[in-house]
Amino acid sequence: MKLNIWFGILTFLVCFSVNAQEQTIDKNVYNPDANAKKEITLAVEKAKTDKKNVLIQIGGNWCAWCLKFNHLVTTDPELKELVNNNYEVVHVNYDKKVKNEAVLAELKHPERFGFPVFVVLDSNGNLVHTQNSAYLESKDGSVNHDPKLVKEFLQAWSYKALDPATYVN
């Protein structure tokens, strides 16, 4: 009987902890009413001025993985700094009602990799990389993105990493 009580208490605490964690994740990251083309154009203009690249996160508020990735890069101090210092970020919505098909066609159909999917544009608006988020997932069986792999991705496709002047002695 005591074992059943302890098991019940433990189950409650685990469920409460998971629920509390989920509640801290912003569930309104993607704006279905946004003009994706215009937001990307503005981000490219700002990236050119600030010597950054553009990181386009494509997904939707319906996608738990999309929201978890956004939560990771906005709450992990090291990743947040990497993003803020190297990218202009645009969230492009994809859902049943708003698919942003014209924008995705211009980006060479990154949705083929599932969601979230990330597209990096240089400061001239040229596509330089499309990242399948499956390659950023933890290999430990958890349902999270691996901060180390995300860091490597963000570093590898930054403005500085792609600038030939970075490699001149």
C-alpha cells in the first residue's frame, strides 16, 4: 500500500514538472498573418547593414519541435548570443491555412525536410544553406535538439564563417 502511495506521488511530481516545463515554452512564435516575403526582405536589408546572415525558421505553432527549438535558442545563453550576434531571424509560418508556398518555392522547397527546417541566407539574400533539423536532434533518445549540434550549425553558417576575409592571413 505504501509503495502505491509513493508511486502515485512520484507520478504526480513528474507530470507536474513536465507540465510546468511545457508552460514556459512560447506557443505563439509563428504569425500566420505575417507577410513572410516582406519580413525576409527587411531582414536581408538589416543583415547587410549589420554584417549578419538571415536565419529563417520555418514551422508552425502546431509543431512541438518548432517551439522547442525556438525555446532552446532564446533561453540558452550561449545559443541566444550566437543567434543575436550573427543572424537576423525570421519565423515563416506553415500550417493548414497559411503555407507560404510562393516563399517556400523561392527557397527551393525546404519543407521537404519536415518541420522545423532552417534556411540561411547571406546578406544579399542568396540561399547558402538549408538545414534539416533532424540532424540537430539529441542522440541520447531524448526529444530535444542537442545544444552542441545547434551551436555548431549556427557557427558554421554565420556571416563571419562564410566571409573569405576571415581566412586571409
